[in-house]
Amino acid sequence: MRLEVLPLAGKTSTEIAVVIDVLRATSTMVTALANGCPAIIPAADPDEARALAVAGGYLLGGERGGLPLPGFDLGNSPREYTPKTVAGRKVVLTTTNGTRALLLAASPVVLVASFLNLPAAAGWLARRKGDVLISCAGTDGGFSLEDFACAGMLLDMIAKAGNSLELGDGAVAARAVYRQWEGRIPDLLKSTGHGRRLDRLGLGADLEFCARVGRYAVVPQFSHGEVVAGDPDAGAGR
Ligand code: 3SL
Ligand code: MG
């Protein structure tokens, strides 16, 4: 199995892509789906999101600058996406980097991962043979340490499952970065540029939340315009 990591979001064409935005879009998607949301519809910008939500009668969530948008039902804090709020309700989500990274992914199979569902995603990937590209969302076009380290932990888990891996240079670097932070994921999130920015916005509790490795067992797949939590093996691809 060949594995590579894209430090910044880009177009993917490998058989399998994994999109990671630890802070906070993919952590929010994983949480919403684990809490009974049937689907997340990623939208490129707030106007498109509003139109989709009105047309479908869906909840509207997202952020710009880390903060909830006027008229939206929800922001981009995973702590808002409780069973009470999202069970049985589809959500249209627009975020600065995470939904953009997802919309750039053009692989036949696109998975969504964060620390919250990493063991489940690794378990699914460890049973595959195809090439995998992990796309890190980054922040405002720049590098995000938390996404890169999460990618490194993902491929470390896949390797520990006994797979023989052919790692690209980005994957080797991501694994090395992860190993520097092994066992200290909460500290990692507090130390990164975007983590400090969220803390300044009064969203420090999100850092603790997003650092919980393996809290959920869902392996969301982006397929036909929606992110759903079903078995990716059963998905029809894109
Ligand atoms: O950029 C994104 O997609 C967001 O996750 C960023 S924020 O954490 O909501 O500010
Ligand atoms: Mg981010």
C-alpha cells in the first residue's frame, strides 16, 4: 500500500483520499454523524450554504474567522453538534478550510478523519490495498501542524496493523512529527497557531474535545455531495 500526505489541501486522484481538518471541520463532521446526523452537505461559501439549507429544509452550520455566521443555526464547534440538535437532521456546513479541502478531493473514495475517529479510519484503511493520499486542510492556505500530525498518527496506526507501507516523503515527515507529540495530543492542539487562535476566541474547550483520540467509531465517506457515516465498503463511490 502506498501512502502519501499532502501538507496543504489539493486535488486528489488516488484510489482513496482522506481529508483531515482537526481544528475543526472534520472533528465537527465526525461528531455530528456519530450523534445521529444522517448527512453533512459541504458548501463552498455562506450564500451557497444558505440556498442549499433553505431548499432542503436542512440545518445550517459553519464559520468564518472561527465564529458562527449571522442567521446560521450552528457554528463550527463540535460541541454544538449534540444528538439533541442533529439526530435525524441533515446539516449544510461551510467552513474556511475544511469544506474547501473536501470539495477539492476528487478520488473515487473520500474519507473524513480527525483524532476523534482515527482508530476506526485506520482500521478501515488497513484492510485496503489501494494508494491513499491524506489531504491536510491547513489554515488560510498555510500549513497546520495539527492536521499533519494527525495524518502521521493515522499512518502510524495503519503500519502497526501489520501492513507493509510504501511511504512518500510527506508521509515520512508526518509520521516523524506525530512521534514528537505521541501521547501529548491535547498539548499539541494547544500549541498550534490555529489552536491558540481558537483559545483567544474563547473556544479552548474545543481543543480538549478535538484531542480525544478514538472517541467515535464512524468512518464518514464523502459521496454524491454528502458526507455520510455508513460503511464505506458499501458506498457507491463519487
Ligand atoms: O477552516 C475550517 O474549516 C474551520 O474548521 C476553521 S475553525 O476552526 O472553525 O476556525
Ligand atoms: Mg483547521
